[in-house]
Amino acid sequence: MSFDSDQIHVKPFVHETRKTRSLHFSIAEVQSSMELAQPDSLHLAYTRTMMGFLLFHPMPLRIGMVGLGGGSLAKFCYRNLPRADITVLEINPHVIALRDDFSVPADDARFRVIRADGSRYIRAHENAFDVLLVDGYDYGGLPGVLSSKRFYDDVFDCLRPSGVMAANIHLGHAEFPLLVARIGRSFNGAALKVEEHDSGNAIVFARKDCGLTSCGLEEVIRPETLESAEWKLLQDAFGRIRAALKERTS
């Protein structure tokens, strides 16, 4: 079994306004947010920054995600990267139970949501993904098993050659600098952090076998299914990533 069946999981709740629906573990923290008029769009800025993996791996065939939340990244990738096979790992059954509330697509041949302990699953699957998105928060924040040196070592092993990890880490985490350094050690080089001060998040990128600085930034072509307004929002995020990379190498 890939999860602890005896573990007690906090049940999230849904808060809805006239324009949005959001997932919460507490009223003070938004885990995920969806625009009712555009359920497949990326409403929160940090999720658009996480899509910056496209700068380093523009055509991934296998994408893994640790943490479902409201499914923002899962829906966006499913709609706009039609060649990609997507596996979402979520340990909390109460989160999975809300997938219909957030218009998460049903499982099919190229998309699946698996109830699993992400750390154990990653450890057991080497060379499985071109891209891994790590956004596995619970009521207590970022679990230790998803931020340990062993976990990041396992992430390195689970990625295919030149595979990319994008991890969401709160800037206010007591060990934030340590975690960024830990990722760098696991990936045999410095990780790239892109800070989102408005939300208090940072997205940390790392690439297997090829440093982010030496590989350059690929030109990413807008998918036909992606509206130009959405594409423009991604370009703003891509610009912040390019600026962070330039600052690190200057």
C-alpha cells in the first residue's frame, strides 16, 4: 500500500464568491483558487510561475505532480499539453473527494489521480517523469517528508534525463535557505529560486544532468488551445524566471 491507511487527514472546505471557488484547510490560507468563468485557467500567480518548467523542458511527455489541491496545474496541463501523460499524487482522500467541485477531469488513458504518499511513490519510480511539480501542502504546511534531502535525492532519481522539478516553498518557511541549498545538493548544482512576494511563495527549479544556466531557455510556442490572454500571463511569469536566472549568473 502506498499510503498510511490509519493516518487521519484534515478535511478541507470550499469557499465560494461570485467569481471564484477556493480550497482551504483554514480560512487564513488559500490552498487553491478557481475562476468560475474559466475553471481551467491559473488564477494564482505562483501556479503560473510553476509552469516555467516549459522554459527548460517545452515538450514533456510524462508529468508528475505531488499534491492535487484544487487541481489548477493538473487541469491546465491536461488541457494545454495534449501530448503529455499526467500522474497526480494526493495522500488526502478528502481533497480527492472534491475533484468534481473544481472541475478536475475524470481519469483516462493519459490522466490519473492516485491516492498515494508522494514521497514513497517517487522513491519507488525511477526515470518516470520529464517534469515533476511539487506542491504538497497540508494543514500543517510543507510536510517534512516532502522537503528532506532524501526526498530531493529521490526526485532526482525519478526524473528522466534533463528532467525538471518545480517546487513551491513558502518564503516564510523557517528553513527556506536550507531547503533551497538542499535541492541544489541533490541536483549537483545551484537551484533557481523565483520569489513571489505578493503571495509569500517561491518556486524553486532544478534540472537533472544539465544545469539551468548551461542549457539556456527554450523558445516556447503558444499551444493552440491556450488563449492569448492566458499566454500573456505566462509570459509575465517567464520574464520573472529569466530575470532571476540572469541575476544569479551575473
